[in-house]
Amino acid sequence: MSDVIELRELRLSAVVGVLREERDRAQPLALDLDVHRPFEEAAMNDDLSETTDYAAVLEIASRVAHDGSFLLLETLAYRVAREVLAFDPSITSVTVGVRKLRPPVALDVATAGVRCTVSRA
């Protein structure tokens, strides 16, 4: 299957990191999601009910990030992926990328991030 709903650069703030400054306040993040699911029927019939509502997927990702407090980007990425996968049984897998937009490192790096893919068993 090659059908993918792509969601890029969801910008939000969340508490994630191990440093004191990261634990004390939310920091800016960007999330990318690839939602794998068949949507040929939706395309052929121009029917929203035959696909996944991406606004709802974005809300799920935002809620998970805002409601949690994470030490690792990896934890946030996996939690978002699992919640999105549970949202719609037609979704076969989800890839989530999470990037810190201002990583707390001494070197000049634009972002620091992780990406994971979670699939149905």
C-alpha cells in the first residue's frame, strides 16, 4: 500500500528533556506525521468518511504533547504514534518525527529530533 496522509511541521510547546531548564518550562517543538492507510475509496468517491480526518490526528498529537511531561523525545514520539494508531482501525502504521527547535546544546545545530514508526501487529 502506498497511500499516506502527510502532516508537516505541527508546531507546539511541550515539556520534554532532562536538563533543569527543559523541565521548568515548555519548549518549542515541531512534529511530522505520516499516517499510512488506504484511501482509494475516499479519492474515488470524494468522501471524507472513507479516510482519516487529519484535523483529529493533529488534535491527538497536540493533546499528547501538551498533557505529558517527557524526559525523552523518543517517549513523546512513540506515545503520539500509538494514540494515532488507536484512533482509526484503518490506519496500518504511523511514523512520527519530533524535533526540538532550540535544542540546548553548545554547538550550532538547527534542530535535534527523533523519528519512529509504529505498525499494527
